[in-house]
Amino acid sequence: MRLETLQQIKNDAANCTACDLHLGRTNSVVSRGSVNAKIILLGEGPGFYEDQQGLPFVGPSGKLLDNMIRAMGMEPADVYICNAVNCRPPNNRKPYPEEIKTCNDFLKRQITLIDPRVILTLGATAAESLLGFGDSVGKRRGRWHEWNKIPLRVTYHPSALLRDSSKKQEAWLDLQAVLKFLKE
Ligand code: SF4
């Protein structure tokens, strides 16, 4: 029953033309992982490899994300991974605020379906999609937030960690805070 509902979300995303991002997509990209996950990892949007394969986080950022998940003692298949927008922005630009808002219904449907114990947002766009526009990741990370009563933590996008490895220590602290919460 739950899987059918996820399939419905994926079908709706595949047919969605609600914003201009549909014009350049090869595939809409909704999620990978488990519908029974306790944690949702939320990124920005599909890049080249994701658009080609129809799966989130399968390029270099995805490899790092999978390593981060394993460092937390979990398997990538046991978590739920999705994005703020389902279709690839041209030239991998940051999604415009109106695109994030238009795609937000898909995100909310997924969170309702998964009903996670915790959400970890990866990068500024992911945080903006649930917490609103404004503060940087640097200002939002390091403390707990909430979305619809679900505890939410903010950290850097894996692509930012690939560009600037000095952020890895802070990201590791963020992962540890989430891990501690899940063990409580
Ligand atoms: Fe629809 Fe989201 Fe794709 Fe825009 S990004 S076309 S709202 S699925």
C-alpha cells in the first residue's frame, strides 16, 4: 500500500509540468532508499547523472553521501533520499525560489508518506525548501529545527564538501548529532 503511494508520487512527478524545469529533463527524479526509513536526507535537485538515471545522488556527490551514511552505521538502502526539486535545473544552476515552492507539494507528500523521526537537509536549497528563505547553512547548522513537528538538522551539501574539505569536520558533527538523536 505504501509502495503504491510512492509509485503514485513518482508517476505524478513523471507527468508534472508545473514549472519550467520539466522542459529540460530526461527523467523526473524523486527518491531512492526505503519507505520505512527513520531518516530523510534531503538534497537540492538532480544533476546530470541523476537526470540520466532517474535516481537522486548517483554522481560524485552521491558517492560521498553514501560514505557519509555508512559512517553513521547505516546502509544507503535503509534511509530515504530525495530532493527539493525533482527535475534538473539547466546547467545545474540553483533552483529558483518559485521552482522550489512549486515542487514543494511533492516533497511534503513524500515526508507524509515516510513519516521519518528526523530530517537532515543537505545544502542551502534543501534547508530553504522546509525552513524558508534567508539564513545560510552556516547560520542554520549546529542546532535543532523543526518541520511540522519533525526534528530537522541542517548540514552542507556533499558537493560543497567536495569543493571545500575544511567543512567536513562540521558536517561530521552534524551527522553525529542526528545519530545520537536516533539512538535515544
Ligand atoms: Fe513538476 Fe517539480 Fe519537475 Fe517542476 S521540478 S516540473 S514542480 S516535478
